[in-house]
Amino acid sequence: MTLELVDVSMDYRLHGQQKRALDGVSLTVSPGEFLCVVGASGSGKSTLLSLVAGLTTPTGGEITLDGHPITGPGPDRGLVFQTGSLYPWRTVERNVAFGLELLALDTAERGRRVDWYLAETGLAGVRRSLPRQLSGGQQQRVAIARALVCEPDVLLLDEPFGALDVQTKEDMQLLIRQIWRDTGTTVLMVTHDVEEAVFLGTRVVVLASDPGRVAAETSIPLPDDRGLATKRTLAFLNLRASIEDMVRASHRSGVTR
Ligand SMILES: Nc1ncnc2c1ncn2[C@@H]1O[C@H](COP(=O)(O)OP(=O)(O)O)[C@@H](O)[C@H]1O
Ligand SMILES: [Mg+2]
């Protein structure tokens, strides 16, 4: 499934003033790719994801999945936000099963899918807990399992680990890499964290701010079986430094515009 954005722009209207959040963004996400988009706060990352999710409509350009225009949300795209997307009154397993209620599946298949994704995300032991009984990291596991259970063509991640402490964040980074390798799903993730983008991505796109636009992109030629030790290799540190330079340069050009 190929996701394509062609010359996508987004203008918001706020108190009678127009604000251009994205300006002429063109991107192709190929099947099986893990594309990370990095940019400063306000560079349009969440706007980009909500357009791909079909929650908002671009004011210019076109977004297609395998050539079909995106006209609204759908089970072909799974979405995970930073926090707060769970139903507090539903148990873990019923939160995960929620996505499936919209799909025509028989009971046995529903059960099989929920079990598989609970196991994959390490939640089998807390399946009957409520979200408030879980840690922040576990809550994000539930959000990820719920997005994956529909087996979407593209997993959309909006800074999903941004509110977690460093250790939990690294556990979650390893988990999402594992899921990506196990399922072969296509991932589009936005983050302000360059280290995270380099560690997770097969390719990184840098967004400049005001208005949000593609400033640079680079592929990440690190091995597929990445572990935390990868973050200490020279190849990783060099990639990280060069992308941090790109982010800094795009920020400066944004400021002087
Ligand atoms: N609903 C909205 N109405 C008006 N302006 C918005 C809205 N959502 C985002 N913006 C503005 O668009 C720009 C991009 O925001 P956003 O996509 O949230 O960036 P990011 O996720 O990278 O922090 C910001 O300047 C923000 O203030
Ligand atoms: Mg955001």
C-alpha cells in the first residue's frame, strides 16, 4: 500500500486570520517503510498526520492510498496519539477490541486477533485492568494494540512516546521496531526527537516551520536488527548529528523568512 501526498497545503482560520500550517508538502511512503518525520513544535507534524488520518481535509493538494483519494478516517489507517486516547471505562482487552467492532469479523477471529496483539504488545497479564490502573507506558501499549488489531495498511504515530520517561520510551521504541518487523506494516511516525527518528526510521524527513514544509530527507542505512547498542555506534551518532544540523538549518531559514 503506497501512501502519497502531492503538493499538500493546509491553512487554518483562527480569529479571522489565515495561518498556513503546511505548504506544498509532497511525500511518498512505500509499502513496508518506516518513515519518520521530524520537526520542531509547530512545524505541522500533527496537522500532517490528521490529514493522512482523514480527520481534516487539506486546503490544497491531494493525499492518496494506492491511488485512492483519502476522504475520511478508515480502518486502513491506524492512529496513535501522545496520550489520552483510551476509553477509561473499558478494560484493556475491550479497548483493544473496540477497533474490531466496526469490522465484520466473526467472534473467533475477533478473539484470535485481540489475543495476538495483547501478546505482541506484552499486555496479556493486564487484559482485565482499566487504563487508570496502568503505567503511562502500558497505556501507550494499549493504544498501539488497538490501532494494530484492525491490521491497518499504515500505522500513523503522533509522538506516541513523547510523554514517557527515558527508560520506558526506549522499551517502547524496541517494541515498535519489533512489531514493525513482525507484521511488515507500513509506519508513518512524527516526532520532534531526532534520536528517536534515526533509531526507528528507514528514512527521515525533516520539516521546516512557518509554514511547515519538507526541508530535507535522508535514508537511514542502519541494520534492521537494531538494539539500544546501535545508538552508541559511530554510524548512528553521525546520522543523528547530520539530521540535527538539518533541523537547525531549517529552523534558522524559517526564522529569517
Ligand atoms: N485547529 C487549528 N487552528 C488553528 N491553527 C492551528 C490548528 N492546529 C494547528 N494550528 C497551527 O498550525 C501550526 C502547526 O501545528 P501542529 O500541526 O500542531 O504542529 P506540531 O504537531 O508540529 O507541533 C501551528 O502554528 C499551530 O498553532
Ligand atoms: Mg503535534
